[in-house]
Amino acid sequence: MQKTRIKVPLGSKINPSRPPLSPGEIARRKAEGEAFAQRCRAIFDQVYPELVKEHYDWFIHIEPDSGDYCIDPDEEVCFQKICQKHPNSRIMAMRLNETGTCGRI
């Protein structure tokens, strides 16, 4: 299989036929993302105290609609576990540490 690479001039759109998002749509998507993150964080804060003692720095993937979560020291294994239960759901990855973050900036 051969990959096709298309050069896009700097500053131009990758897909010019796609119309830009309206400010209202951008705001709606941002609000949905923040609400999703808050629901996931609430579940994380609830299970954190019981899990962190035995599983410090493990990955936790959360599906907020059902409240399900999976933990594993390997991120890919953790993701596969939660995807088996919820194949079409939006998932948030966090880590069982003081901040819940998975990486560094």
C-alpha cells in the first residue's frame, strides 16, 4: 500500500471545500467538551481515594454515561478493556496520581 502525501501551503485550509464552523457551533462544542470533562472528573474524584493506594500512577479510562471505568498500568491495555465494554462511547483517559494527568507539557 502506497501512501499519498499532499502538500498544503502554510496558512491554508487542509480541506477547503469544508465550510468553517460558526461561532455558535464552536461555543456549543466547547461547552459539550467541558461538560464531558466535568462528568469524568466527578467519577475520577469519587474512585480516586480507594484506587490510588494500590494502583498509583496506573491509567484509568472513564466512560461517564454509565460510570464505568477500567484501570491498568499499560495505557493501551486499559483502552482496549473499556472499548470492549463501550465500543462506541466517548472515553476520557486519566492517571491515578495527584493531578490525574497522563503526560507533561
